[in-house]
Amino acid sequence: MNQIPLGWLGIVRLGLVQASLGAVVVLTTSTLNRVMVVELSLPALLPGLLVALHYMVQMVRPGMGHGSDVGGRRSKWIIGGMAVLALGGILAAVATAAMASNLAGGVVLAVLAFVLIGLGVGAAGTSLLALLAKRVAAQRRAAAATIVWMMMIAGFIVTTGLAGHMLDPFSPSRLVLVTAAVSVIAFVVALIAVWNVEEKTSAGVAASHPDSPPKPAFRAALAEAWADNDARRFTIFVFVSMLAYSAQDLILEPYAGSVFGYTPGASTQLSSVQHGGVLLGMILVAIAGSAAAGSRIGSLRGWMIGGCIASAAALSGLAMAGLVGPAWPLRASVFVLGVANGAFSIAAIGSMMSLAGAGRESREGIRMGLWGAAQAVAFGLGGLAGTAASDLARYLFGAPHLAYAIVFGAEAALFLFAARLASEVSSRRREDSAAILFS
């Protein structure tokens, strides 16, 4: 069945959904974990376990993607997922505030909240990417992914920047109020952005068309996706690179608070600096790629490898920062890390969009779900490993700066391994993806 591709306005609308999703997640995975560790003096392992839980729940992403493939309409999965995510974000803030007076009760409520966050992200995120892969013309897929991710990073910057100012002077009630406001606004923006977007991009639902091929069962669809060599190799790269990327996410703000004495608002604004670097990295890749599409450095493979190596170098700098102390330019190091992460991630996203659209008809959801699950498992393990390793190193060496230096060094080694994996991406897929990314 022929469908009208999404125009640039439709792509921007879906970018608003991704920005809204990220606005809720960035507070629950960055600010709330810092409050637990620094203000409540709880072990870093606690927020690590909670965030790992929300990622492990996302192992259901392939099933959700398959459900949107079979149903033919993805907007209902996006709206429902955003509603669940907003509710989870509010409950997570309430749970964190409750831990100050009732630790056990707060932890139980936090477990429920992070399960809801995982389900919401899985449903909305997978269906959003599948909708982009299916409804965006082939030559625009990676460009669309770039726009959507840049809008998400812009949402990170706005959310962490404004929330950082609103959280000072800090209080549990202020934390709940700010998080609730962000969650409600995010849901309303996403609802408006996705309203009627599918009706405006197609003449009907493909699944209901009499000529549509029968949809396979979930296990058959998953086996079909995994049997594709390029999809399988890319899944492994996603897992390793995201493991390296995520291990620093949960410890950056506690690191700034414990070693450099940052306040909750200041450490939240530090995350804004990092996301600003990510945004710049994405823009630089797009500009450089447009100017040198035929060269190695302008290829998708080149940017994935270079971004991973640069991320390893930036993490090594953060490890040195802990040893040198306050004299080290921490904000500059975090910004460089963001630039490197943005360069590597946009190349990976371009490849993801291309590979999802290269499969059989109406299989975008299952492929996006597979890669989303690999990313979620990596993020869960990475956050857990990063926080657990920092606690263990602090116990063994008795110095937080040395503990964080060891963890950042290990993450740098993981990024170097990810760079090697990126070098093994299929040449045929690399050339096809690069042509789309920089067209």
C-alpha cells in the first residue's frame, strides 16, 4: 500500500515527542539519583538498581514493536507510553522525597515508579522510531533521526537548565513540584505533537488493507530479524557502545557533588553543559559530512570510530580531573565528552534508521525493538556497574576521587573496544548508510 511520506513539519512534530520523553527521563536518571546519593546519603547502588530496573523492563521492547507492526497504528502506543512515563516520573519524585522520612516505603514506591518509567519509554520510544523508519522517505531517514535527536538534546538542555535553577534552594517538596510540572508539560506537548500525524501521512492503516501480507507471530518475526547478519552485528555494537556510554551517566552528578562540591542545582546544570556538547557534536558531524561525503572521515563508519575514540579520551580526562582536584576545568571536560558522544551517537542513529527501513515490509517495529532492547540492557548494566564500581572502589581505597577515576578509566577502555567493533561494520551497509546520512 502506498503511503504519503512524512514532510519536514511532521518530522519536527515527532521530534517534539522525543524531546518530551527525554525531559522526563533526564530528571529521573540524573537529578533524582544525585539527590539520593548526596542529599540523602544513600549508597549510589540504590539509584543504580532503580535505573537498571527501568532499563531491564525495556527488554519487552521487541514485543511492543511487534505489537505496533501488527496493529498498524503507532500513535496509540506513543500516547499511552507517554502517559505511563509521566505518571512514573511523578511517582519517582514522590518516592525520593519520601525516602528522607520512610526509607523502606520510599524504596517500594520507587520500584513501582521506575517500572512504569521503563514501560512508558519502551512503548513510546520504540513506536516513535518505527514510525519514523516507516513513514520517512529513504533519503531522509538519517536526516530525520538527526533532527529528532537534536530536538531531544535541546529538550535535555532546557529541562536541566530550568530545573536546575528551580531546584535551588533545594527541598523535597520543591523536587516533587518541579518534576511533576515537567512530566505533565511533557505529556501535553507529546499529545499535541502526535495528534492526527498518522492520518495525515497515510490513506489508511496498512494492517487493515486487504492486500497486506499476514503478520508473523512474535517469535518468528524476532528470529527473522536476528537472522539478518547486518542487523545482528549492529545489535552487538549498540550493546557495547551503549554500555560504555551509560556507565558514566549515573555517576557524573554525584561525582561533581562529592569531589568538586557542586550543589544539586549546579550539578544539574553540569548535565546541561554535557547535553549542549552532544548537540554541538551532532551538528559538527552533519556539517563535516555534507562537506566530505565521499571521504573516509565523512563516512558513517569513520564517525562511529572517531566518536568512540574521542569519548574514550574525554573520559580519561575526567579520570585525571578527580586526581588533580578543583583546579581541573571540569565543565570543559564534560563539554568535550558531550561533543564526542554526540558525534558517535548520530552516526549510530543514522545506521539504525537505514537498517530498520532495509528489512521486510512492516518489520520496522521489531527491528527497532531489538536494538532498543540491546541499548536498554546495556544502559541497565552500565548504570549498575558504574555505581557499584564507584561504591566498591571507594570502600577499597577510601577516597572518592580515586574511586571515580578508576571507573572513568574503565569506561574509556570500553569505548575503545566499541571503536574496534564499529570498524567491523559491513562495508556495503556502511556505504549505503553514509550516502543516506549525508545526502
